[in-house]
Amino acid sequence: MATQASKPPARSLAEWQNEVISRILQVTLSEEKAQRRPEYTLLAALQAELQEEPDMPKPPTIQLAILDRVLVARLSMPPEELAPGTPTILFDYLLACWHRCAEIATGLRQRAKTFTPDVLEERLKVVAQVRELVVSYAGIILQMPDMFPQSGSVDNLGPGMLVPRLIDEDSSLPDEFLADLVKRFESDGLEEILYPLFVGLAAKAREQTILTDYSSPLRVFMRLAEHKTLLGMLHRLPNWNPAGMPARTIELATLLGPFFRLSAFPTDVAELANAYFKNAYSQPTGDFVGRINSLRGVIQNYRYTLVELTNDLVRVNVDSRQATLRYMARVAESNHKRARMHVDPRTVSTDGFMANLLFVLMALCEPFMDVKYSKIDRIDRDYYRHPSSLLNIDEETKINASKEETDAFFGETLPARNEPNFISHCFYLTAAFTHYTLHRCFSVYEKFARTITDMYQRVEQLKERANMASDAELDQITAHKFTLDAALMDPSAIQRQLRFASLMMTWLLRLVDPRHAYPHDAIT
């Protein structure tokens, strides 16, 4: 009678650890295995050390007990001594190790029925511990890129190296790895990683215009914002809202500024008008309606993403909310000059930056711009007099009040009261941005529209004179006008602006109502 072939004996946990950790880290302590697996790096120095230690098995094998020593030995090796094809940038090597951990853990779960529950749990714990250590060293190397030898300039090996890997959609930098990194370093230097990362990301955003790859930096920002721990500490970074910056510098050098400065205004992007509306005067206006709508759609979609980002920032925690509002207030107060009749554009923020922030603030006001104005009583009428007001209007022109009367009014001590609420902050900030943005932009637009109308009326006479307006010049002026139309005449944005104006007029009527009950009760 034939006997059934016996199964090979099950591997011990020690044997399995040696094999799996070797596979994850692509290392070995065995010269024979290094010859069979050329992709594995032989840790000869560590092998010699372990051979001399009496409590180590002979020949030495890789176990959890010496995992840290194994990984440090691998990271300490000069790039020229590594196995062929091995990443010489250590972050890339550790990221590849992390991927192998994830693959092995997935494979174990898929074959769960072939193991007893105890064996499965034991093996998953081993992989998890390796994964944790890999993430720890990945973060340490980002913080201290010169800690171990690696190829490339140290200046290019810090957290900034994450930027191109995040922008590249085909990159193997998964959200799960980022989540592991955030969790591991949440209270152990995460800000040291975030600051250079967001400096690099903001630099990428600053390089873009609406005619280039403007969406990638913001897409990466939104991806990072999904990690709430990370999002909730952005306001603590040095470039969030540094003091002493002039208006134009704020949109260039702060963390949020480069993402909010994307513009559809021809004054901000010189080549924009010609790119969308070439030969604008020479062709029928109807030919350009689609392009106007296309440009308008591009900036509108981008702004909706900014709204989503801002909502995340104000909701993640109270400190982040206040910091976001203070940042907007800082922008408003830095742009008082925009309310003047004549202003040097180099001393104020760009139209695009201001318009984007206004769009976001209008969206934040949306919940209390309902038709019944059900939350109008939440708007603090003494906001400007409150010590915690975010806006200072000392330099603004007051109607029907002398400076002495104004100083006396704002100098009165108010009764003890609660801090201004979110609705009040949003209402007054939106009012400020409306004043500094829309009024300025439409004033310029109206003057330009009158000028171009006059030119059209006189075009034939001008053409008859030497060195006067040519079709090319008129094409340029008309293209400029169409670009302004796209930037300013968005029907949905205008509708929202009119709704805010209606809210403000209703609120002003409520102020003069002796009972402050309007619009819920008629003024008597």
C-alpha cells in the first residue's frame, strides 16, 4: 500500500522572520544568499559583529530583536557598496520597503485560511513592526538628510524632495504612507517636515499662471489636507502669516498666498489676453463668447477648490479657524490703499489674489445669506469696537463724524461680552474685501470700458493719422476688455455679490430700527 507523501515541516517563526525581513529590507547576513539573490545587499560588517556575540544563533539570522541594527547597518552603507539597482536615495529605498510591507501584509490576509489565527496574528505583528521602523527612519532622514551616506546634494534630500513626488501623479507615494508618517511624527517633529514641504509646494504654485500647470500644486495641497492632524498644525508654521510683510509680498511669501493668487485678470498675467483672445477686434465678438466662458470656468473651478480648502482650515480646529480669519484680515488691512482713487499697483495685492479671497469669503457667508436672514441677529453691531475685532478702521473715512467724535465713540468701554462669533468675523471681512476688491476692480473696468468705447467711435479718424491706432493695437485693447469680462462678469459671482449687498442693506436698516428687529418685524 502506497504511503501518502509527507508535508514538509512548517517553518518556525524565526525562519519566517529571517526570510520576510530580508525580503522587505532587501538585505542578508548570508554570503551564499547574497550570491543567489544579487538584489540583496550583504551586511558583512554586521554579520561579523553578530558572529562574535555569544547569545546570537550561528550562523546569525535576521530577527525582530536586531531589526534596528539591521536597518541602521543598511542605511549606513556607502552607495557604491550597495547591490546593483538599489535606490541610492534613502527615502526612496525606505518607501520601497514600506510598499513591500504592505504587499506582504495583504498577502497574509488573503491567505488567512491557511494559517491558524495565532500564527496569522503573529506574522502580521512582525510586518507591522518592520513597517513602523521603516516609517520612523523615513521621517528621520527627511529631517536629517546627512545622517547617513546617500547620493545627491543634502539640500535636495530634505522634506522638499516630497514635492515632485507628490506632484507626479504616477509616483508611488500613497496616502497610507503619508498617514503613517503623520501619525508617527505628530508629536515628534512633524512641523520640521511640513515647513520645508510647504515652502517647496508654495514655490511650485508661485511659478504657475492660469496658462500653465496651475492645478497640480493645489491638488497636492488638497491631498495633504485630507490628513487632519497635518492640516490642523499648518497655522503654526513660520510662513503662515509672518509679520511685517507689505501687501504684494503677502501673496508671494506666505503659505497660502501662492495658491490664492491664480488670476484671470490681464493686469496680473500679461500674456493671458493674447492667449485667449487673439485678433479680438478683427473678428466678430460672437466668436469669443465661448472663450470668455471657458476662461471664466477655469478660474471658477479653481476658486471652488479654494473654498473647499478654506472650509477644511476653519473646521479642523478652533486655532486654525482663528488663524485663517486673521490671515484674511491681515490681507485686508494691508490693502487700504486699494480704496484710493490713485494707487501704485506695486504697493497693493493683485486683483486676482483679492478676488479669490473675496470669492472664498462670500462662500463662507452663504449659510447666513438665506432669504429670511434668519441669522442676521448673530452679526455683532459693535464688532469694530470689540477688543477681539480682526479689523482696524482707524484710517477709513467716517461719514458724518469728526475724528474727535469717532475717537470718543470707539474709545468707549463696552460692557463685558462674548468674543465675536464666526458669522460676525465673516460678515465684516467680506464687507472689507468688497470695498477693497470689487469697488477698485469695477472702477478700473468702467474707466477702461469708456476709453475703449471712445476709441471705437473714433477708430476711422485715428487710422487716417500717422502713428495712430492700428488694428493690432485695437486687437490688444479688445482682448484686454474680453479678459476683464471673463474675470469680473461671472453671473454666479455677481448674483452672490448682490445677495451680500442685500444682506448688508437689510442689516443697516436693522441698525436704525429702534427695536433692532428688522426684517423679522417691520420698522415702526
